[in-house]
Amino acid sequence: MTVIIGLEIHCQLTTRTKLFCGCSTDYRNDPPNTHTCPICLGLPGTLPCLNRKAVEYALRVAKALNCTVLEEAEFARKNYFYPDLPKGFQITMYDRPLAVDGHLEIEADNGTEKRIRITRVHMEEDPGRLVHVGSGDRPRYSLVDYNRSGIPLIEIVTDPDLRSPKEARRFINTLRTTLEYLGVFDGDREGGLRVDANISMERGSRVEVKNISSYKGVEKALTFEITRQRNVIRRGLSVERETRHFLEARGVTTSARSKEEEHDYRYFPEPDLRPLRVREWCDAIVLPELPAARRVRFADSFGVSPSHARTLCGDLKLADFFEEVVVCGDPILAATWVADTLLGEVYYRDMEIARVPAGHFVELLRLLKKKEITDKGGVEVLRAILDQSARGEVPETPATIVARLNLGKAAGDAFGPVIREVVESCPAAVQDFRNGKPEALNYLVGQAMKRTRGRADPKELARMIREAIGGSGVTG
Amino acid sequence: MKAQGPVTGEDPFNAFITRCEWKPGGKGMLAGIMVAVKDNISTRGIPTSCGSRILEGYTPPYNAHVVDLILREGAGIAGKTNMDEFGMGSSTENSAFGPTKNPADPSRVPGGSSGGSAAAVAAGMVPMALGSDTGGSIRCPAAFCGIVGLKPSYGRVSRYGLVAYANSLEQIGPLARTVREVSLLMEVISRYDPRDSTMGDRPFTPRLTGEVKGLRIGAPAEFFGAGVDPAVGESVREAIGLLEQSGACVVPCSMPSMAYALAAYYVTCTSEASSNLARFDGVRYGTPDDIRKPWHDAFREVRAKGFGEEVRRRILLGTFALSAGYYGKYYAKAQAARRNVSADFARIFRDVDVIAGPTMPTVAFRIGEKTDPLSMYLSDILTVPANLAGIPAVSVPCGKVNGLPVGLQIMGKPLEDERVLDVAYAYEQGAGR
């Protein structure tokens, strides 16, 4: 049964001030209602005054999504009552959005490139936020926080081109990366992205799932909804056309069959704002390098493998970090260490790439390049740096750590005693090797590695062991 | 700076909702002049009720742009004047604070909705006042009370701080006893404000020459047609005749779109109002009731209790006009009619410099006389075209009928506020005031 998914994605733009007033958008660590003014509180008599930077940001998005930008866009009022909506209407765009008919390439389930069509892109203001006081499903009352009221949002609507929850998730991730490359969005901001998903089984009714507010939530909500719809169909019933809410904590969607869902928004043009001439404006915008172009550049000018290039460029901060540390002189070594080793260690610590000291990392790469430490030793150095950074300390330099942990790749003869010890304590393995079992050498090298705590190069150890026990003629 | 008040004292015509003596002093073009401010214009520290119960207890934390401007020029504020609730009316009877009486005849209405501002000026309580005009709300009371009132071109005066009734139609404007005073107040309040995106930076340069030689005046037949009291029409024709004697010439013309103007106006203003007035839900300001109940119930109770009958009627009309399935039939059609009105004016203005006619079809009617809302709406027929087209229009007194003032309305090309005031000035001088 084919699954058909379309998304409506709301992203908070990272302008310094709100969409229609001068209040700061940096409210997340501040008490409620401290980033407000008469305009974003909707006090009687106030008028919206458009933040042109927000339009510029939104146009960057429209351009990056290959959209057709309209000659003129127009703000409209979406009328509905809700306690977090200070004016009783939301200023948005309706029949004259910024842009239509775009597309974004993502990686499909089968690994090929897939084009997801973008229906439209428009701007709107965020409402405030309700905080419910009291327990669970029956709060005693609600408080309103208007700090969020008036934050600029961009809404991106896709055609129903997505075919699985994984694909939807990948679309969102690709979009996030693109928006971050454009410098208009910060995916780490809590609540900065909200998704409504339209989902149906082939020839079935469309169900709208609202209220998805995390990256993981998209996949979870869709997976749940597909199972639910399949079960309905399996029981011989038909899926009802409805709006459902996603309850993140429980991972389920529930029907929202309450009165406030049956809206007639009574859209009409916002009389307090003039139409925006956006086509020419957009033509003048020069976009920064986007992920696809950067991937090509990483491959072409650094020789980075396609898979490493995809990983690196899939995260703006990671790609920037790579470009910072590529000065170590060995791009392929740098790519491997950033995309594989560092990324894993950073995920493990739930740490931001921005907190990794690039200078230290370059020095580490140089030590590796000069083979002054082994790969294993390098990982230990990296872990020490990350742990110290995570604790908020100024990390020690790689050289200091190497010396402290005695990780320096010692000169061959320094391991003489270790080799002798291994050979003497494992006569059976030695005998096996001499009898022509080459895998016995691996065992001996392992023993030696253990005793040198990883400071030695395994290849070097193998050579030395072979020398010590005399060849069987079998080449290692 | 804090308002000194509340001030009580004689207010025989119930012109004020709040009286105060806010005299910041200081020098400027309005130094020492006390100005009355319509109660839908925000004043920091002075309650601003819009004539409505729903805003009881609300004191704005900020000043409207025009209020900042007049204070900066040394004016004081004498108080906040009575009005039809949220500007919805043509008689100042629809106020939660009781009707205002016409100083020319206290048994009659002062017109509306800026009736308090006009009465305060006409009664000599203040030399100047600020009003707002959505469909005639400055010109109507100016005509009924026998003073001068200007509705500026759309976009000429900042609306920042004016509690919106119908954003695309309304402007704040000056009322005073003479054209010169109106011109002075206009010069101050028209200064640019980037907070109003519909405003342009077009400084007002007063130009009162009193010279009308060669001026071409259009007098559309529709402004003297059915529904216009013949005596009022006669008064106005005489006034236009006086301008002719001073060298102007009258060009006959017609304005067919007048047939749809009133309908276009009421659909537009009620639609916008239904949206503008949605914010009065009791959450942030107004009646401090306990609203810890399902929000549907709380909103319904606050709004049912707070809004008067006419406001509720217009909210319902506007909500209907914007509804899915009716938008095209009402709102969209009204906008088309509105464009026709603008086109008609543009066509007429190719041949004339100003258009003249009566401001109101009748003189002031008796308090309580018009009980049917439709007959009240009909009295706006001559004033709404200027709002639909965004052109400047002034009402200047031109004699009396049965002892009651008549207003001569002069409309001009978009942004030619200076010209309509100059023509009004010429008439005022010629009439030997």
C-alpha cells in the first residue's frame, strides 16, 4: 500500500528582531513576557512595521528551493480566536505568497536522488505560547507568554511527494541543512521548527497530523499514523478525513474533533501593510554555497570520498569545522577523522561541534600524519580533548596529552623487552606460527599491543615479532 | 510626565469621557493650546476607551504618533472626547458614556462619530480637537456643529495609536473653528512616522492664499440628488456661487459610482472591523474579570458584555461578509466598487481641481430620532466616497437651515490637502467671517 505524505514546515527565522516590531527574538532563557512591546502584544492602536531582514531571509529560502518568486506578495489576516493570539488574527500570506513551484533534492530510500516539489513558501508571525498550570489533561488554568509572539516564521509546503516516514525525516534534515547554510535558521533552537504532516494511503482520505515539534517526532508521528491507518483499513473500515494531534510524549496521534478545528479563517488582505515587490528583490540576492555545491567542491578540491563529503556537508557546522582543520595538510586523513571518529565521539557526548577546539584538532591530525602516534593513541588524545572541553576546561594540547599518557610511538628497540616477554609466555602460538599458521602471528601482535597500551604500530610489532622468532617463510 | 486629573467641571454637552489638564508647557507651534483628543487615540497614562465598556480600565502605555507630535509642539491635552463606540455611528449616540449634545441645539445630535471633539470645539471648551474619520466621522460632526473639520488624504497622517475600526479607510484629522487653525494642527500631525506603513513622507505645507481665480469646481449632480434636504442643497449651492463670484468656475459632472459607494463602504468597514475588534477578548486589557474558564466561554462572555449593540451588529455583518462562500459576493465585490469610485474621482479630477457639495444630506437630527440603523447609515452617503478613494475632504460651515449649521464639503485630488484647505479658506474669507 503506497503511503503519500506532504509536509507543512514552519521554521523560525533567526533575525535579530521580531517580524513587526523591534523586540529581540532571543527569548529562550528569559522570563515570560519580557520580550514584548505594544505591537507584539497587539495593544489597541498599534500597527505592524515590517522587518525587511526577515523578508530577505525568506527570499533566500525561496531562491534556494528553486521557487518561482511572485512579482508581488501580500500579507493577509487569518482570523481565529485563541488565547495565545494577541490580535485575534495572525498576519500571514494567503493567495499571494512569496514563492511557488520549487523543489529540493533529497536522498530517496533506495539511495538515489529524489526531487521533492515545493508547493509554496510564505511568511507569517508566530503566536504566543500557552503554559498550562495544573495536572495532566485537566489543567486548572493557563498562562500566556507573548515572548514568542511576532517571531518571524517561514512556512514551506511540499507537494505530496514523500513516500515513507524515513523519507520525510530525510527531507526535513536536508531542508534544515539548507536553511542553516543560508544563515536564516538555527536547528538547535528548541521549538524553532514545527511540522504539520498530511498523510494518506493510496486512494484513502487525507489525515492532517498537527503539532509535530521535533526532528525525531516527524518520523515517529508518521510511523504511528501509518500503522493506525493500515489497521483501520485492515478492519474493513475507511480512514476518516480529519485533523489529528501528535502527542510527542506518548508517541501517538489523537483525533482533534473539537469545535476550534472547524475554522473559517476569513482571510483578507492585511490593510496595514503594503504589498511587497519581491521578484526584483529576490533577483538581487546572491546565495551562499549550498550543500550540494559544497559536496562537489570537497570531492574535487580535497579528494574527499562521496560518502565522507555527504556526511561532512550534511551539517553546516561540521563542514565548516572540516574546512578549518584541512590545513593539517592531509585532507583525506582530516575527512576520515572528522566524519568518522570525531562525529561519533561528539554524538556520544551530545556535544556541539562548535565546542571542539579546531587548533588542537589540527595538531592531532599532524601527529597522526607524521605517525608520531597510532590511530588508537589518536583516539585517546581526542577523547581527552573532548572530555576536557565538555567540562568547560581549556583542553591540554595534543602533545601534552601524548606525553602525559605516554602515547608516543616509541622507537622499535624500546619494545624489545615486550617482544621477548610475549615470545616467552606464548610458546604454543610461537610454535604454531613456525609450523606455518600465519594467524598465530595476529595473536602474538595482540598480546604485544596489550602490553604496550596501544602505543606501538601493530605493523611494526608484527615485523619485530617475526624477526624475534625467526621466519617460517610465511609472509605476514 | 503625568496627566493632572481627572478634572471635573462643566461639561454641559457631555463632550468628554475623560477630562484632564495635561499641560506639559514648552515652546512650539501649539504652545499653550489645549487640544481635545478623541477617545480612540492612544494617550499614555490617560484612559482610552473608544466609547466602549470593553476597554474600561485600559490605560495605554504609549502615545499615538499624533499625540507625541502635538505635545512636542507645546500643546496640552484637555481630555478625551466622547464618540460612537469604536467610531461606529454618525451621531455620538452609540457611546457607552451617554450621547453628546449639539451645542447649537442640545436636543440634537452633534453628528459622529467624533461628536465629542466637535462639540468641545463648538462650545468653546477648546480651540482645537483631534478626531478620526472612517466614513465621515470628522466632517459630519463638523458640519452639524458648525465648525471646520478635515479628513486628510489616506496616508498623510500616521494612524499609529489610533484604535483601528477600518484601517484602509480611516485617518486622524483636525477640527477647529477656523480653517487657519485646522491647517495649523494638520501641519503638526502630518509629520512622517515610519511605524505606519501606509503613510508616505509628504510634508504638509500650509498654503492659505484665499485665491480661487480660475479654480475649476466640480459639483456632481449626485451630491444634490434624492435624500438631500433641498434647503441644505440650496445653502451649499449659494456657497459654491460665492466661490464663483471670487473667480472660480463650476463644471457640471456626475459620479455614477455613488450608487454603490455606501454599500461598498459598509461591507469594507464592517469586514475590517470584525477582524480589528477580535483582540478585545479580556485576556490582556479591559474588564478584569476572572476568566479562568474554558476560553470559548470566557471570550463569549467578555465580548457579549463589553460591546454595544451597534458594534455587535457590525462585527456580525463583517464576519458574514468575509465568510467562505460569501467573500467573493461581498468583500471582493465591495473592493471592485471601491475601485470604481476611485476611477470616477480620477476621471472627474481630469477636468476639475476640487469637487464641492454638501457634507451631510440634512442638518443635525434630534437625539433618538433615527432608531433604524439603515436610515443612520444613509446619512453617510456624501462623506464615504472620499474615504473609499482616500482623497482629502474638508467640511466648512456655510450658513444655517432652521437655525442649524450646514457644512460645505470640498474634496480634492489625492494628497492635495493643502488645496482643499485653501479653497475652504477662500470660502470662509469670502463669507465674511
